[in-house]
Amino acid sequence: MDIACPNCAATYRVPEALLAQGKPLRCAACGETWVPELPPAPAVEEAPPAEPPVAEIPAAEAASAVVEAPAPEAAAPAPEPTAPPPDAPPPALPPETPPVAPPARHASPASPPPLNPLVLQRRTARAGGRRRGLALGFAWAASLATVLLALAGLVFYSDVIAAAWPPFARVTTLLGG
């Protein structure tokens, strides 16, 4: 059931079973608390009696009365489904539309033929692999060059480093320098 906040008119969908308990509700938008009023329940109509009441006849009249069964109402026979005659043509169906073909490409001598998606996928994978391999080679070369430059700096500037940091002098004497 849809209910609305009386303060801010925010609407909510609440199951009727929860509303029937008469619990107060709080609006999530404005914080107002109220008890919603339920609409009146629809009146239940009583079913008509199954048989019409029988009028009581005094016993003296009942003995002389001839009871006639009521004539059954003439029930209309149910219409039988009619089938079309066997020679009749089948009902007309809407015409089918032919599938729409993509527009024809005008191939020029300079344009390459269209590629199969699988071939294109393989070519892209191979090209990416070459680029990745090349970038990986450059990364290894740069790392090796950095390590070699650091070692060369330690060798050439060992006296300056030992003067600034005395424990390095022991390392250079252990390595023979």
C-alpha cells in the first residue's frame, strides 16, 4: 500500500500487514512520526441463498395439489467450434521482410581486403608481444647500466666516501683497495 508522510509528502510502499498492526511510522526524509490511517475495508457481500425459499402450503391443499416439476429452462446448446472447410485457403500471414544486407563496399585498388576478426586478434597479440619484449629489454639494460654506474662510482670515489663515512674504509681494505 502506498502511504505519504503528512509533513513532507514523501511516499512509501508499505505492506498492508504492517499497517494493520497500528504501529507508528517515521518518515526517513523529515523524521515525522505518525500512525497511518487505513482505508475502510470493502464491504463483503453476502452470497444469495442457494435455493429460493419454499412457500408453505397448508396440509389440506398439499394433498390435493399436483406437484409439477418446473420446466427446465431451455439451455442454448453450446456452439460447436467451426473448422474452416478443407478447401478454404489458409489465413493470410503478414509478408516476411527480407534480411537487410549491409551496404556494399566499393573496393578501390588501394584499400586492403577486410580482415577476419580472428586474424586481426592474432596480429594484435603478436605486435603487442614484440613491443612488450622490446620494452622489457630496455628495462633490463637500464637496470644493468644503473648498477654498473653505481659500482664504478664506488671504485673511483672510494677515498672521498671513506673520508665522509669511516666504516667504508674497512670495506675497501677487505676488497683490496
